[in-house]
Amino acid sequence: MKDGDLHLIYTDHRKNLHITDLDKLKEADNPKDSQTAIFHAQISEEGEVVRNIISEKNKINGYLIPTKSLCENDEYLINVGNRSKVMYGKIVF
């Protein structure tokens, strides 16, 4: 949470960026698939949702590893895997 908005970071199928109908969502079965991407969703107190693909904006190749990502004292660190490589990054909202 930041300034009343909920921020979510997750891995999803690229084609789901603009899909709002749950029946039309694509499944991201394998986080290592080339069709997956790291998303950021910002949900306002009023329920408005804004989504974007952060892995394209920042040219990140890989998938989010949630169990190795953390948030402490308003510092958001993510762990991204790409085969045998591991990257850490700081998210600033």
C-alpha cells in the first residue's frame, strides 16, 4: 500500500494486459515461457485498476520469484530469475 493505493507485482501472460473478462484470460502455465511478463497493477481506493508490464519498460528478461522478493519499511525488492541467472531490483512507486 502506498498513498491509499494497493500495488501488486506478479507474473502473467502478456495478452492479459488489457483483458478484463475473466473468461478470456490467457493462462501463464510456465513462468519461463516467452509469453509471460512481470506486471504491476495499481488499485485505487475507488477500485480503479491500472496495469502495465514493468519487464518491458525496464527490459527485464525473466520471471518474478515471489518467495525471494520482499517489502520492508516501504522498500520493495524483487527477485527475478532467468534460467540460471538471478537479478534483484528495487521498485519505486
